[in-house]
Amino acid sequence: MPKTDHRIHLTPTKVAGLKLAKAGQRYQVMDAVVPGFGVRVSDKSKTFILRAYFLGGASAARRAIAEVGAISLAEARERARRWRDLIARGIDPADQERREREAAIIRHRTTFAAVVDDFIRDKLPTERRGRETERYFHRDLLPAWGELPITEITDLQIVGLIKQKARKRKGVAMTKGSGGPAVAIALLMLTKRLFQWAVDQRVYGLTISPAAGLKAKRLLGDTLRPRWRTLSDDELLALWRAAARTPYPAGPAIRLLLLTGLRSSEVVDAAWDEFNFREGIWIIPPGRMKSGLAHAVPLVPDILAVVESLPRFNGGKFLFSTTGGKSPFWLNAKVKDRLDRKMLRSLRAMARARGDDPRSIELPHFVIHDIRRSVRSRLSRLRIAEEVREAVLAHVRPGIARVYDHHDYFTEKAEALTLWHTQLKAIVAPPVGNIIPLHATA
């Protein structure tokens, strides 16, 4: 057993080779590299120590740095050097480390991710579009700033992110929420709201919102122009076929969008308790509707067929899910890109069958929301009354009371949807002589 205060050049092997002391005894082996640093060995453990004149002490004292094994020899030496430097500057290492621990706790509580968690918990549960807002945080803002203290995020960082989101890369299809001016503006509004909320709480060290002076029009110009894109018959056929070749949950969700004309969130966030199969009605609650009013969807045969084909998960409530029904699926950019590729293959196969050059065929950019506009356009072509068309799409018309019976226009909506489905079948399932054979592709 080494003698007390024996100095050697400690190495990991030598530290590991120190034998435990006899019962009730202890000894220490001091390091020849860092003055005052060493290992104290008892009958039960080995501990890295530093022996020094700590602040306020009349004589040298011994303090434990850490148990051997909890940190490496190199880490223990570095901590001993740091302690000696603090002592030389008149700072007690224990006080310094306590302050650093407290600062670390504060930093953890005031990271952008921590503030977002608080905001989501405090504000979003009762908001109609709370789930969609939460998606924006997780998809767009947290990956960029999650680990940063909220006090260190600058207006330049916000501007950079907003402008990046506003850009639409040429040739890249965008889904609702993946990018473009509308998403950039929505993110700016959300960012401004979050930072102002953080300022108002007075607990995150933030006194001025870095987003307060940012204006969407100044950053992005007049970028929000009305969209007029609707899908042609060939594109509807290609989309239906692409959806048929796309597995659950994306494929059935796209088909339901085509059949109902609903917004994507109204479909993909659907829960089983919203359906009354006995009465043939699907009631989307006010909290999930843009209008803030409940919306009744008639379960006409084609809609019912899609819903009944969906899997039922034990303990899961959502119709479209990749988590066993515990959380809803989202039609993201990757899903849309795959649909676009399948649609383009179908469109080029149609061109080839017509004798046209398939290489000349492109798929003009469209977003998921354009499906809804296409359904609305087809309802107009069917000469369905305007109030019924608006009721199908859950639009609140000027002059109509905002509180109305769930079954208002219910029969008319069922008739309108049935007419639309008849037309859609004529598009996606043409007469046998007009069928274009396509090779199944992934």
C-alpha cells in the first residue's frame, strides 16, 4: 500500500490498480503533475481530491472532486487546475460551481424549446387550430432554434428563417405548410406571438421581442396572391391512381379529400368518435373547423367505403395515423413529392397512349389545398345551388347565422356529393375502351 501523500505520476492504470484500504483505514496518493491533486482511498471507495488553502481557510483543506469512475483522470485533473485558478483569484470553487449549476438550470428553462413547451401547454389546448400551430413549432421553428436561449435569438435570425420559408424552389412541389409565402407569413405571425407572450410572462429574461418590428409586407412584399389552380380531368385521374397506389394512411386520406372537398386538417385529424354510422353522419366538431362551427358530412356510399376500409387501432382514436391511432398523420412534403412522381408517370403514360411525346408532359405545381378548389369548381359545373356548394365546403356565407343546426342543408349536401362522386367516377374509371393500361410502380 502506498504511503500517505506519496507523489507519483498518476495514470488511469495506476489509479485503477490502487487497492482499497483495510477496514476503517484510508490513504491518499498525490499526483506529481498537478499540485495538491490526488486520490483518496478508503476501505470502500476511491475519490479524486484537491488539497489547497480554500477561501477563508487558515490551513490547507482537502475537498472531494468526484468519485473515481464518475469522471476520468483527465477530467479530474482539469477540474483541479480550474479550482486552483479560482482559488488564486479569491473565488471559492464551491460557490462558483453552485452559481454555474443555477445558471445552467435557468438556461435550460429559457431555451427556445422550453419556452415553446410552456406556450403550447398554456395557450394551445383550448385553441381551435392548436394542433396545427403545434406542428409549425415542431416542423419549422424548433429544428432551427430549439437549443438556443430565447434571449439570444435575434431579428436577423428570424428574418433569415422567414425568407427561407418564403422561397419556393423551382420544380419542387410544396404541400400546405411545407413552404411558400403563405407559410412564411404564418410563421412570422406565430413567432411574433410567441416572443411577445414570453416578454409578458416576465420569467424568461426577455424584455423586448426581437420580432416586434418585423412586418410581413416589408419582408416579403406583396407575395400573397389569390390561387386559381384547379386540377384537370387528366390530373384528377392521375391523382386518384396515385392515391390508389399509395398505402395507408396517405392514399386513403387523399381519396377522402377528393370525395369531400374538405381541408386537409379536417380529414387527417378525423377521430372515430366523430362518426355516427347508424345515422350516416360525420360531425366535425367546432374546434377542428376554420369557421369555428360544427360541420356535418353525409356518409354517402363512396365516403363510407373509404372510412370503413381504414384500420381500427386498439386504444387509438385517429383514423389516419402512423402511431397506432394515438396521433394524427400529416400530409407532409415527402408524401406530396411521392404523389407528384406517381401522377407524372400516369400523365406521361396517357400521353404515350394518345400518341404524344411523353417527355413533353410536365405536372404543373399544385398544393394539397388545390384539391378542395377543384371540387368546388366541379360542384359549380354541376349547377348545384351556391348555398349548397358553400355548405359542402363548410364556408360561412355572409348573412347566414353563425349558429345553425348540424343538419342544415344536410340532404342537399348528400345529393351534391353523390352527383360529384358520379362525375368523379366517370373521370377516374372511364369506359373500358378508353382505359389506358399502366404498369404498377412503387
